[in-house]
Amino acid sequence: MSNKNSTTKPNIILLTDDEHRWDFYSGGLIDGLNTPTIDSLKQKGVTLPNSISNCPVCMPTRFTWLTGLYASQSPSGPRNGKDWPLGHPTFAHALQRAGYHTSLIGKLHSHCGPTLSQNHLKDLEIHTKERGFDDVFECCGRSILAQKGEKNCRYTDYLKSRGIYEKLVEDTRSRDHRLGGKNFHSSSVIDIEDHFDNFLCREMVRWIDSYSSEKPFFLHASFFGPHFPLDPPEPFFSRYKPADMPPPVGVDDPEEIDFWQKQRASYCGLIEFTDYCMGKFLEAVENKGLFDNTIIIFTSDHGDMMGDHHLFFKFKPYDASARTPTVIYDPNSKRPGGTILQDMGEAVDIPATLLEAGSDEHLQEAMPGSPGLSMLQYARGEKDSHRKWAYSELGHLCPGSKAWRLARTQDWKYVFGTHGDMLFNMKEDPYETNNLIDDKDQLKRMNDMRGLIIERLGSLLVPPATIQCNTDPSNIKSLNSEFYKGLLGDMQQD
């Protein structure tokens, strides 16, 4: 059966998972890690392994995916913990204007914990529709089950209807070391059919199977794994053994290594389970005869340190946290399937790519102030290059903060941070164990890469005043002033 879309516009699917580290894929760090769905997309399309999250945290990156702006261009800032402002134009608005039917199924994460503790997420979906989506089936992140307070979404409603809500909340809290949990390696307490991503997958399949509009569609299929809690259901849990996991970089203590090997094994099981659910969804797309007229872009919002350098979760400028490979399947591509493209990419390039794939609007018309660059022509073989370097950020650079800004090329990374600078030769030292910031032979390189960051920040535009949630330009300048003071005041002569 084929889609009734009679136009020449392609359908578009943005397929995402959550907190998927760059080297935890088939053929990566973990021997035997099985991700057949992602592998199949890679074989059909092109892969940009050197893509970087512009802010390796959930809410800022997802804001960037939708609005085409860096988080620092918004009042919410490059951090979690503040609701997104309403009013920013999005690529989804532009696709609607171009005749698309737009849908979100899964995680958006535009609302922070305090808001979710006071509101059922279904009552907040009106905000998601205002951001450019015709259909919305939205759920909270799974880790929110570990937090105090009553938080509800479509998935928690489902869990309550099945009588397993309290059991899963208790289990999730037992896995959180921040809450005193000690359950670091065990399978899920709920069956595979009740697990989050299977719940979402059923809704995605239902949506695809029932879609009958003449309009082309855009669907953000937003899965939750392999984000914490690390509770893969069977049979996926038993497929990965802690003893087979490599120890984290820079860790020698046997007890700490044991902890992280258990975490890594569970993480691998959850990755394979999420891949399995994505596979069932894409099987429905293929069964409907949509592959020949559908562009599919796969990526993740950020990675996970998984113990490297003794660190948890994301937030960090290391590649384990900030690097997020992108796969693009485009039936109109001139490049052979399986092509690997080495130029750098950024999360902000995702909305620019989606815009070019479905709309004739100029980027600055659709998303004013966006620093994004479409990857579409590069992926199709119509351009030979994309970005030579990528930018990322976290936090406001002010006294007492733990903020940083980075520039990353294929071979080098420079990090300017409130707690010190770092310079790494990524070609010779891919796991960033040797900080060369005090190497006098690298002084010019460090200054040049610092200059890249200054140039990027100097080129950023505050969205125009016609946008409801526009930030006062004087506020942006004051935030940047601390950064410029640190960067320029520290510049060393060649």
C-alpha cells in the first residue's frame, strides 16, 4: 500500500533516540553491540559521524532541533531547568506553510520538572501544537519517574491502567544513585510490551498505518532509550555481560570499574532494545510503501560519559557527551549507500536540513537568527563539503559557574571553560586523556581555535523584536561580556 500523497514533496521523518553515545554503535567501542535498524539506515544512506550537539543536555538540544537557534540565543539558556519560551518560529511552522501535515510522537521536553509536577502533559500539548505540530502524542522522560511529586503523561496513564505504575516508580528510584539507589544491574521489572519505547512504537505504527491525507507528512518519531533508567527488558538485558565491557577511560579503582561495567552492559541492552523498537516502526513505514518517497534523518540529542574521566551522564565537552552521529537516508541522493562523510556537523544543522527538504523558504525567513547550515546537498552529493569545525556550549560564563564553549575540528578540540581550558589532538587521542593546553608548540593552534569561538559568538543574532519571546539584546551582550573578557584578556601572542 502506498501513501496517497500526490505531490512531489517527500515525506520526512526525524528519528531520534536519547543520550546515545557516539561510539556505542555496531563496530564501535563495544564488541558485539547489535543495532540492526541503525545499521540498515547507514547502509541505505550516508553517515556524518562527526556531528556535535550544540549543548549536550536534553532541553537545550531539543530546543535547537525545533527552532534552529542555539540555546544561548533564548531566555532559557544553554542548560536544563527552564520551560521553553513560546513565540520562536520553528521549521515545523515552515513545513505547515509548505503544505505538510506535521506530527510529534514521543519526547519533546519543552517543560521542566516544576511545570510537569503541576500539570498533566496532555494539558500542555497545546503549546506543542503552537510550535507547529498538527498531531501531538507527547510523553515525559522516563527518568522523571524517579523524582518526587505526581507527574503524569500518556505513558503514566497507561502504566496506571495496567496496575504497574507504582512498581516502575519504585524500581526507577532504586536505580538512581543520587537517591541512594543500589540497583545498578538488573532487567526491567515490567514486560517488554509495557516498556516505554514499545508503548511509543505502537502509537507510531498506528499513526503510520492510519495516515491517509493527500498532504506529505513530517513526523518526529522521538524515542526515549537509552536514557536513564538503565532497565532493558529481557531478552535484551541478558545479551550483554559486565565482564565484556571495557573499563572507562582514566579509571583504575576496581570497585568503580565494576560499577561502570554493570552500567555499560545495561546501557548496551537498552540501546539494542531501542533499536528494536525503531525497527518495528520503520518496518511499518516500509510496509506502507513509503521508503521511496521519505527522507529519514536519525540522530541523538547528546551522549553519556559512562564513567570516562570518573564522570556521569552528559553536560561535558568530551566527545562521549557531546558527539552525536547523524544518518541521512534520502531516496534522491546521488551518493552510494553506506557513504561516510567526515566533515563536521552540528545539531543546529538538523532543522536547517529539514527546512530545505520540505520548504522553499530561506532559513533566515523561517527561523530568524539561526546559525544552522543545511546538510541536505552535502548528503546528496551536490556539495563536496559542509562544516570544517563545530561549536558547542554549556551554561552562562560567569564567576562561579561550570560553563564552557568549544571548537571541534576533525583532528582537534579546544575548550574554553570557567574551570580551565583544554586542547586535545583528537586524531591521536580520541578519548581526550592528554590535555595539551600548556604545550608551547600548540600556542598558535589554541589561539586560532579560540578565535573561531569568538568569531562564532560575534556572528550570532538575537531573534528580531517581532518575535514574542525576543531576548533584550542588551541582556545578550551582558551575558557575552564575561565570555569576551575571559577570551580576549587571556589571548597569548604567537
